[in-house]
Amino acid sequence: MAGVTNVAFRTLCRELEIARAGTVSGLYVCEMVTARALVERHPATLHMTTFGPEETPRSLQLYTVDPDMTYAAARMIVDEGLADHIDLNFGCPVPKVTRRGGGAALPYKRRLFGRIVAAAVRAAEGTPVPVTVKFRIGIDEHHHTHLDAGRIAEQEGAAAVALHARTAAQRYSGTADWNQIARLKAAVTTIPVLGNGDIFDAADACAMMASTGCDGVVIGRGCLGRPWLFAELSA
């Protein structure tokens, strides 16, 4: 999450998890950065990709709208050893982003979405760096795209997919529709499906996995003010 999951916050979460569980079982993702800003080496963006000496694997989340820029950014990450994992984020619901066809609105453009995922996978091909994809249910209740997005990501070589079980129109309001995670799990059969939305404690995570069959969970807003949440999940 931009402005939240910086190296200091990730370090705090990791230390709390290690203190309670004795190990780190999750993957801590850095703040979302734009592919263009990374390729153009904007100082603020490069700073956001900083990882602590104990962080491994290092996970970098990209916001992107262009296949060529995606390839260049992913290639840069791989060639320069900036991270051990690339996550393509198509979950941003902010209107100024979605109105331009980016963020959570981009998977509606199925062909473009597929080209972007394929570009990142191609850039990382032959390396141990996996590419995962995160998206929402769709633009609104009338335009669901998550099942197609999951199948396309699977077909183009993504290592896993994650669904925030809300639409872009919902942003963070209402209740996450975990039934859509179950539907995605049924549609995507060869790679892991992760669930996201309304996980505020370990019981929520267990309930999501039990009710949807998802392979794991992604924590977002649930860790705000709760850096010990990952320790609870690991225990």
C-alpha cells in the first residue's frame, strides 16, 4: 500500500512475527510503484524500492498500463536484482486512475490486460523471479472481470492471482464478497488463488480459506494499526 508498507513498517511487522512465531511465514510487499517512474529512475520511486538487509524474499509491486513499459520495468528488476518477486497491481480503485482506464478498470480491456501480464512474465522468463497478479471483482456490480482476468493471467504464465473481493466502485466500502473468491478458485485451476478483503484477524483469514477454498490470503487495510496481525496469522 502506497504510503504505508515502507521498509520501516515492513520491518516492524516482520520483527513482531519473528518474536511470536520464531520465523517469517508471509511475503511482505513494498509500496506500489509505477513502471514508468521505475524505468525513468525517479529518486522517490527508487527510494520506495528499498529493502531491509533481513528482508527475503523481496517483493515489489508494480502499477502499469503499458506492455512495453511493463517489460522494461520487469527486465530492470530482474537484471539489477531489485527484487525476488514481482506483483502486478490492478486493484487501485481511485477514480482519477480508473477514469483513465488504469488500476481496477484495466482488466476490462482483456487483450491489453493479457499483453501486460505476458510482458512481465516474458521479462522474468528464465529467472527465479515469479510474477503474480492482483485485481478486483470488476468495475462495478454490472461489469465483473475477475473470472476472465484470472483465466488470462493463468494462461499468460502468472505464478498466482489474488482477488480483492470488491469492485472498483465500492472502493473500500461495504462488505467484501468472498463468494467471488470461491468462483475465481473454481475458474483458475493450475495456479494458486489468494483472497483479499475484510481480514482483520486470524479468525477472518481462517474463515475466508474455509469458505472459499483459496490457497492463501493477502492482507491490506487489515494491518493498519495492527502490525501484529501477521504474527497472529503465523501462530
